[in-house]
Amino acid sequence: ITDPEEARRLLRWQPGGDPPPVPGLWFPYGDDYGRYRPDAPRVVDGRPAKYEAPYGMPSKIYLPRALCPKIDDPQVDLWLLEGEKKVLAHTQAGFTTVGLPGVWQLNDPVARRAAKEQGKDELILHSDLKNVITPGRAVTILFDADVDTNPEIVQALARAVKLLTNAGAIVYVSYIPHVEDMPK
């Protein structure tokens, strides 16, 4: 995307304020949702906002069905990664892959909020995965290399394993080795 007004429309930003930074990549999720990766992200609370999602919409799961039609086949092993670029590369390599917009995003934000309003604090698998994560389906989680060194990522991984096993999936965890640990 090179046109700031196109980025504003896709991200549902109101006219009049600062436009979204352009240029950048738009990752369509289908319908009216996607995520935007600007080349030069804006800084929010002292950190770069590497990705932007449409304003006011709950997070979604990246399901590139057009590239990977076996996503809905429970007999096919599934990989769960974070980030659209990694999902596309993994899919191109021949794996059936879906993506989280972040390691904490496997939980359904709308259903969880409704449960909390009823006084329940429970984990609920994201509704986008209702027909994808099925009992007996093998799912391998592959997060970034910091999964074994960052305590927050370790917690997110544990929660992801719990959500998936509660849905009946057979869960595996795979790790990316640290560069310094790789054979020379």
C-alpha cells in the first residue's frame, strides 16, 4: 500500500487525524479484515507498532485457505505460527499452516469478554478455529526463537497448549534453535 487514504480506509481510521504510515504490506484475512505492516512503523507507548489492525475490530486468526485448502481437513497435520510472513513462507514450503497475530491471540477476545461479564474467567479457543482445531487433529506450535528465554512467551505457549488440548487436538511444540546454538 502506497496511498495513505487506502491505508486509512482499510484500517478504519477516522479522517482528519494523522494518516497511517505508508508504504507497507497489507495481509488480507478475508472480508473486511487484514493486518498492515508499515515499512516505517509509528511509535506507540515507546515501542514501534510493527503491525496495525482495523480499528475497533477484534483480532482474527490468519487462515490462508486460498493458498492452503487443506486447513479444514482434520486428517492433515496443522502448524500454528505467529505472523503472516512466516505463515506464508511455511505454507509455500508445503506445510498446512495457520497464523496468530501474536502469541496471546489464540483465545477468543469476544467470547472471553462475554464470559468475564458473566463472572467466568475461562479460556475459549478463538472462534475462527472452530472448524479447524478438531478432536484428534495433530497441531504443532512453532513460535519464535525466544520461546525458551522469554517468560511471557513461555506463559503464552502454555496457554496455547491448554486451549488446543481442551479442544481435543494432539499438540506438539517445535523450537527454532538460537543462532549461537546452531552447528557451524
